[in-house]
Amino acid sequence: MKPNFLLALSLATALLATAWNASAQASQGLPSALAPSGQPAQAQVHTFTLANGMVLWVKPDRRAPTAVHMVWLRVGSMDEVDGTSGVAHVLEHMLFKGTPTLAVGEFSRRVAALGGRNNAFTAKDYTGYYQQIPSNQLEAVMRLESDRFANNQWPDAEFSKELEVVKEERRLRTDDNPRAQLHEMLSATALSASPYRRPIVGWMSDLEAMTAQDARDFYRKWYTPANAVVVVAGDVDPLQVKALAEKYYGVIPTRAVPDRKPRDEPAQQGLRRLEFKAPAEQSYVALAFKVPRLASLAVTPEHDDALALTVLAAVLDGYSGARLDRALTQGDNRLADSAGAYNGLMGRGPQFFYLEGVPAKGQTPQALEAALRAQVQRVATEGVNETELQRVKTQWVASEIYKLDSVFNQARELGVAWTLGLPPDYGAQLIARLRQVTPAQVQAVAQKYFGDDSLTVATLLPQPSSGQPRARRAAPGARH
């Protein structure tokens, strides 16, 4: 459930989640970032706003005759209300179910016929749709995507069938996965008011009660040009893309984006603990500490702390042989089969610093919990050295350079940036800021954020399996 540090950078968020694919222009011991062709990796991003309020970001990359086209909406599971959890994700599925001129399933068939691939995703902060196609087919997918954005419709019977697909997705990814269930309960225990406490896929009881009208209402409320960005990256001309966007997206009538009422999380006033019993081979323990998030690239003490916490996670679990690996998973008397750390860093809601691990045979979750906290306390007491930080920073820059080969990742980074209110070049700025974090800052955050008052501990307690496999109903094929 806990992604490793470098993967977490590439995703940019909690669960699941946030894309870190900007180039670092230079680094200690590394050359300026260049694409394999020799072209500068950090190509200019061209930004436009259409008359109806829809935003367009275009990033040319002429190395191959391919393009990625995405539509991102600043709406996700955090924008749902109690009783309809999962509706953002269900609606994402329904966007593939037709328009007045497009039959159910025809969207994906047409993209495939163009030589492309497509899919979609829902997160706590956003929903996104994408196609990767030969660049000379860009107009065709813009025509298709703009049609379903503006004219999505489907019969109730189609909704009922797809809802069963989503329920089965929940069973496979959560209900049949003890650690996934534990993390779901961890979020619900650690958070009281924040909508981040609800699972993206939704509670099963809410899915059981969901109606087609719930999805239609969510669509009409949030799917407006003023709440969306079109992102295009690849072998394209920015002005031609702009003309196509005005032709297909600019004519969509707009509506005002609904007001987002603040649902701030009250301060935690003591340790919270939960035990979760489930059929499993091994115990597992997860510690979640509430920490500040990086809400913008402004230089503030809180934002600097968020960056320093990300560096601390890398020191603990950012590379082969990092501190947790050396201290807890090696040797004859090892405490853990695996151990890790991860800092959420960014999102529209509250973030956590996670420590987690699987106790080795003969070791208890309580012993591993104490050992994980002791490693953070060691940093708080002894600090970290400059050599250790440079090793982490060098790996960051190298990773970012390699990721620039993916046009898809370039487009994804832009979508994440827009939905979180960040500039197109936030990745390069972020890496520059992270590289400026000092040993003293890392030690300071280790001293500041790891007390009991901000902590929720979840422990998986293995139980004997009933030995009876759960019966599954046949469901229509899911896209994911």
C-alpha cells in the first residue's frame, strides 16, 4: 500500500496517489537534462484560456510522431458528500457509455481504430481522461472527447450494469486485500471532518444505494469547461492545437464552478489506534502522522517543512540500503521482512507521513512499531550528514531525466499541476527547492512532527481463513 519514494514522486499524491516528471536543469555531478535527441528536456509549455473558461496547456516534444491528449477536471472523491461516496469514480466509468451520437463502448473502439489507447482515472483531488495516439489523429480524439465531455448520456439500465463492475472492482482491490482494507480504516480513523476520510471507490453501502440520478447530478454540477483543463503533449504545433481546442471545446457552454465549502480537519488531541482482523499470512503495522502539505511553491515555514519531510522519507526509504532497510530488515536478528516511509507532500486535503512494515517471523507488530519510531528519533537526535542527502538528491535528478522520455508522463505532470493550482513548471521548481533542503531542516522536522498527538497506528492481526472462497457474480468487463 505504500509506494516507494521515487514512485511516490512520479505519482505526486496519497493513494495512491501525485506525477513528478519535470526536468532538473543541473545537479551536483550531473549534466543539464537533455532528451536523447539532444533537445532541451524542459520544453516551453504554452498556456491558453478559451472564451468559456476552459484552460489549454500544450507542451511540444517532436522526438516521435505521437501525442497524448488529456482532459483533467478539478473534481474527485473529496468533492462528494456523505451517502454518495464513490460517485466521482462511477461517473468516470459512465463517460464511456455514450452520447446522442455515440453508442455504448464506441468511444474506445474508435480510439483503437485510430491506432491509439485510452483510459481514465479518479483520485481524491481530480478526475482525468486520456488518449495516446499518432499525432496526426489528434483532431479525431479531440472531437470524440469534447463530445462526451459536453453530451454524456446513458440509460438507467446501463448504469446498473456498470455499477456492478465498480462493486466488483471494490471487492477485488479492497475487500479481498487485507492491507487495502486496513488503510481504508486508517484514513477513516485518522480523519474526522476531511472528505479524504472516504475511499475513492466508495463505501459498499453507498454503492448499493447509488442511483443513476446521483451520477447525472454530479456530472451536471462539476463537468463544466470552467472546471477543466485540456493537456496536449507530443509532436504538435501549439497554435494548431489551440485552433482545434477552440473548434471543439471552446463552443461548449459553460457554467460557474460550484463553491467549495471548507471542510477543515480539527486538530488531533491524542494518539489514535485501531486493530484490524483479517485472513492474512503476516501481521502488518502502519503509522500515520499528520504533517503540513505543500499547498503552493511559496516560500513559507510550513512549505519548507513539507519539503524537508519528503527528504526525511527519502533518507529512511529512498534508495537501496537506506536507513530502514539497513536497520530493520537485515541480519540474523532482523525485526522486519519489509519496512518503509512515505510523505504525502501535496494534495487539496490533509497529508500524512507514513511509516510501515511487516514484522519478521517471531517479531511482534509492537516491536516493529517501536523500532520504526526509534529510527525517526535517531534522526531527531543525531541528524543526517550532507553525503547522505547528496546521494538522495542525485537519484532524484537522474530519475527525473529518465522520466522525460515519456510523453505520457509529461502530460500527466501538467494535469496534476493544474488541478493542484500549480504552475506548468512546478516540477523543475520543486526539484530545485528539494535540492536546497539542509541537514538541519531534516533534523528539525524529525523533532517536530512525530509525537503521539498527531499519530494514528493501524495494526493488521492475521486470522485463520475460513477456507471458503467468496462466490463472485459475473460482471461486464471493466475498462481498468
